[in-house]
Amino acid sequence: MMKYGVVSYLSIAIGLVSLLLFVLPLALSHNFAIALLWFSGIGVLLSLIGLFKKTEKKLIVSLALVSSACYPVTMAIIILALAG
């Protein structure tokens, strides 16, 4: 039976933390937004690494990718909406 690897657990932990920080009503300062963007980017990168590894199961890594990508995708939509 194949178990989840370290990349899966690390990516889901980073993804859930970034999702919670994005959803919680915090006072968003510029530094906090930049840090959250970096944190989400690391989560997305780890999720993509996990998706392309043959030894990782894909369920946790896919959930981590969705939860990590919420903030960058939302910011991209807002920036595109404001630009045009």
C-alpha cells in the first residue's frame, strides 16, 4: 500500500495555513500581503512537485494546490478587473 510522502504533508500544511490566513479577516498590510503571496507560491510549487512525482499520491497534493492557489488567483482577478 502506498503512503503519502513528505511533500504531500508539507504542501497540504502550507496550503491550509495560507488558505486560513487568506480567509480570516485580518488587517491586510502591504507586508502581510507580500508574505502571504510568497507563502502561497511556495505551497503551489510544492504541490506541483508532488503532482509530478511518481511516488506521491495525488489526492492530498491536489487539495493543497487548490488551497494554495486561492490567494494568487484572487489577486490576479482583482488586478485584471481594476486594470481593464
